[in-house]
Amino acid sequence: MPGIVANQRIDVDKNLRPLVGEDYLLGDIYLPSVRGNIEYDSYEFHTGKYRYDHTQARRNVLEAMGVKTISATWGQLNTFEKFESFVWMVKERFGIEHHTFTDDERAAQINLYELLTNTKARLF
């Protein structure tokens, strides 16, 4: 994957600001080299009429400004198989080359996924 920036400021075109009520948005996971943005839409902060409207308007505004946007939800990432498919989709959407991984690399990816998604694991 190319370099990423968390919480990247993305200035909103002045003609589109009324749709989101903001001068800028923060991209959750922004990939500057491909003008791609991955938004994590949690159940806690993206439900209800207002949040749903704002989330959709935000996506439309980003797309209109040429920022390719994909929304991630826990339901799309809650198994390693789904996570793999999601990453494949991101690469397709953003025009990033797909790579084949060795068995050892794949095992390391699975172990990292399991560690990062284990709600009982503690790093510190």
C-alpha cells in the first residue's frame, strides 16, 4: 500500500460547503498518492438521521472533489477473510497493484489481524 495519513485535512470546495456545513473534512485514512480516502463508519457515531445524512453528504462531496472514497464498517472487517476482500476492493478502487504473498507473509498478516481485532488483547 502507498503511504497513508490519518486524519488528513481535506479543504471543501466553497460551492460544496453548504452540503456538509464545514470548510474542511478530516479523512480517516487518506492515501495522498492516489487521492483515496477510507472512512471508518462506526455504529456508535454513524447512526441516526442526522449522522446518516452527514455521512452520505460527506462521501458525495469528497467524490465530487475527485477524492475516491470507500466506507469501512465493522461488518466488512470482522473476519480476516472479509478484511482481505476489503483490502482487495480498496486496491481496485484506488488503482493500487495487487501483490501475491508468501505463506509466511500471509501467516504474519493473519496473526497481526487477530492481535489488532482481539478486544481482550493488551499492548501495554
